[in-house]
Amino acid sequence: MKRIESVNDFVVKFANVNGSGSASANELFAKAILRMGVPVSPRNIFPSNIQGLPTWYEARVCEKGYLGRRGGVDMMVAMNPQTWDADVAEVDPGGYLFYDSTRQLPPSSFREDLHVIGMPLTAICNATYEDARQRQLFKNILYVGALSMLLGMDAQVIETLFSEQYRGKERLLESNVRALNAGREFARDHLDPIGLQVRASKKVGERIFVDGNSAAALGCVYGGATVAAWYPITPSSSVAEAFQKYCSKLRVEPSTGMNKFAIVQAEDEIASIGMVVGAGWNGARAFTATSGPGVSLMTEFIGLAYFAEIPVTIINVQRGGPSTGMPTRTQQADLLSCAYASHGDTKHVLLFPEDPHECFEHAAAALDLADRLQTPVFLMTDLDIGMNQRLCEPLQWDDARQYDRGKVMTAEELEAGKDFGRYKDVDGDGIPWRTLPGTHPTRGSYFTRGTTRDPYARYSERGPDYIYNVQRLLKKFETAATLVPQPVLRKAARKTRLGVIYFGSTSPAMNEALDSLTEVGIHLDALRLRAFPFPESVAQFLAEHESVFVVEQNRDAQMRSLLVNELEVDPSRLVRVLHYDGTPITARFITEAITDHVHAEASTPKRKARSTVQEQAV
């Protein structure tokens, strides 16, 4: 029987029970490989309850540096009897199945095309430890030890990680090292070598390992946010928690010990966005972090901030929907609900970071844009970026950078008699001047309202005044297209009539898929979107290609809908590639969907081929 053989290029998936303590052990496994200089991309797939349900941890090892999900599994560490059949079925032929062999299983439980590795983990723990909790926890360390031996990993690297984790707790350090070595010794003495190996490399470089929620929170700190109001919701809660942690280190007055920030856990999402709108109106840089259900509740306040023109930053860590949906699964399905949040004619700025590095950069940029444009700005991440640690470029900040506060009239300008019309466009960019409360004792005040008004903020229901306001807001949206992060173009090696558009967390898998497609002779120009409204370069890209694939993680092709609606492009030229089962999209999925379409289009009439491939991709 053939076996998968590979060095520094494979996928290991752990199937565990939530609440068993496996997460820290699995993370230890991934970090140890990372410390050996080999890029690793882990993803934690967990249920939305406290404990008892299945959980998975997928670690992709890839010396080439691909960080997206590849698709397929080379080794399954099957520790959950409840999901055994599905877990075994997921392994590629010739792969490896590692399991707890304490209880004998019938031959029908296994596949003939897999290499089975049995280790009596429960029996070893029962013979070694008396405490039930210790038996469970050290069972996880035992299998990490065994895997480290089978894969040729450096034990000293793992012991160093233990020493960092348990610094000052020598008793815990010693017991974990003993369990690790016990697993290694068993594998050395009783298990046959396998074809997957880890060899020390130098492919990680200066990159850091961080999750997107932490990076976004730090971006808010460096971007000048002083107020955060939030209500706990998966998967965004750790944004506010990280902001609290960083502010406690970086936003405390050394001489007095006083906090220079305000963080409020509100009674619900409606209260949290209301607090942020109030803080923005007062001149503070403020944000909230939430997910799709929270945005649904916030829409009335978002509409107020849009129409009253108040800076607000909203970090939406997207999850599976609608309604409660899949709280601990990832999607890109809030595009339309955020782009047009609130009733009436509204359009909002959306930013699409691809990794934690851009979460940091875009969080700071969102605060600048909210002030500059005097409007709500959404940072659109998702669970895959937000809660999974990812290799990325180091986070950098220019200390000479000045915050862009936009058009804020000063007391001196008001005293000099400068004309102030709160909703008056004076230079054609659609953005009016504003004043902050208390700027001048007698001048520059205005009534903030959600109802219609004239350019000087005086109540008015006259049609011409309303048209002036909403048309000016459209002009401001056009200005935003020149200020937001611009798209990133990746040209094919040769001229092609085909293009592909993608964004956000789809990026890592897309980068690999583009290489795979090139290898089989399918060449595409690729454009990674980083913001909405779409800059002019997006329309140019669409005009230059006969067919453009739009790759996204939702059912209804929401980015494609935005492109059609905003740029008035012929929908028949935009081919859907959709993935929405809640797991991160894979390079294999993208490659197969695009390959199927290209082959079908080459052999059938274009209209029929296009329809068929869309159905397959869905």
C-alpha cells in the first residue's frame, strides 16, 4: 500500500472533544513546528457550547509559505469516538490515522488505504495518574510527544515552549515534560516510522504569529481610539478584551496612574453603538466590536451616524448567519447588511483586511477615515482571521504619523468670522466642516438631528434641502473611493481574458490556487479588493476582462451583487465561486471550481457553461 511521503508539507488534523484541554496541546504542536523555522497555519474549529461537543484543530505545515487551507488531511489524530467515521473518511488515501488503541476496534472501523497508528493513551494515563483531570490533560501531551517523535521534531523546542508557559511553576513544568518524553519513548519503542517529517528550516524569517482580533485591537490603540463600547458576542469579544489589555499597558498616565481611555461593556449592542456615536460626536475616537447579529441591532444608530455625519468605527468579525446561525464558524456574509445598513438611502465604507497585519493597519485607517469622512466605517474581518493565529509581517507604526481629524473648525477660525454651515459643502468633496462641543462660547454651535435640515443645520423638510443633503452624501462617498486602501493587482504571466476578484480571508487560499491554476495552464489576472466603495481601478479591471470570477464565502454572491449594483457591470461576465459551509475556503475548492468552469466553457456554448459551473461552484 502506498503512503503519503512529504517533508515540511502536510496537513495534520486533530479531532477532540470540546473542554478536554486539547486546544493548548494542539497549539503547542503547531508552535513547536513554527519554532523550527517551518511555516504553520493552524485553524481551530470549535462548537458554540462550553464543552462536550466535537472540536477540531487543523495544522497546515508548508515550507513554501502557503497559509490558506489546502483541503484534505494527511494525518488524522482521532481522539473523539463520536466523530470517528467522518474523521476517518476525511483522510487522503495513503495517509495516516493516529488513535487511542486502549479499546480494541473492529476491522470495519478502519480503511484499507490508510496507515493506522495505535497508541494506548488511556491505558498509559490510567496506569500513571490517579486524578481524572490529570489523566485527560496529560493524555493530550502524550500524543503530542508521540507525534513529535514520529515526525522527527526537536523535543528541546517543545520543552522550551513549556518553560516559557510555566515560568515560575516548576511542578507543572516537570510533569508536562515527563508526559512529553513518555509519549516520545513509546513512539520510539513501539511505533513504525511514517512518511511525514519536519526538518528545521529558515522560512519563517521575521514574521510574527498573532490573531487578527488582537492585531485589530492594537491598531485601535495606535490609531488613537480612546473609547470602546461593546457587548460580548462570538467571535468579536476578544477585540475588546485585547484593547483593554493593551490600553492598560499603553494608555495609563505614568505620574498619576489614571486611565486615559474608557471601555464600557454595555447592556446590549444597541447601547454600545449609542455610546460610540455619542463619543464620536464629542470628538473622541471611538469604536465597537461585534458580529452580524450585533450589526442587525445597531442599524438605527448606524443610520443616525450616517445622516448626522458622526465618526464611528465598527469592527465586524463575521460569522455564519442568518439569525444565530453558526456562531463559531466563519463566513463573509455581512457585506450587503453593512454596506447599506439602516433604512433609506445609505452607503457605508467597508475595509477588507487579508491577515492580522492588515487588521492592525486597517483598524488605524478606519479611525482616520471615520474622522475624515465624518461617517461610520466598518472593518470587515471574520472568525478565520480574527480568532486564528496567523503568520504575518511584523506590525509597524511610524511615530511621526499624524492622525487625520478631517475638517474640524477651530475657535480661532470661528472668532475670525469664518462661515460655518455644518452641512455645507464648501470645496466639492461632499465633506462639510464640523465643530466639537465647547469649541467657542457663542459661535459654531448647531443642532444635531436625524431629521432633514438645510446646509446650516436648521430643520427643513423642503425637497431641495433634502436633495442637497443626500446628493452631497453621495459626493462624499465618491471622495471615499479615493481615500480607502486601494486594490492589489497580481498580473498573470501572460495576457489573459480571464480575471478573478477576491478579498479578505479568502486571500491565502487564493494565492495558492493561482499558482496551481498556472501550473495547469489556466492564467488569470487577480485583483484583491481592500475596500468599498470601489476605486476606479476596479471598474477598469472589469472592463479589461471578458470573464471575471468573484470568489467569496457566502451563499448569495454578495460581493458580486455590490459590483453589479455599484459599477453597473453586466452580471453575465461575473462568475460566482461560492463557499459557505462555515469552514475557511480551501485552495483545492477554488482551483477545482475555476478549472471546471474553464473546461466547460471551452466545450459548450458560453451561456450554458457559465450557468452549469455556477451551480457546481455553489
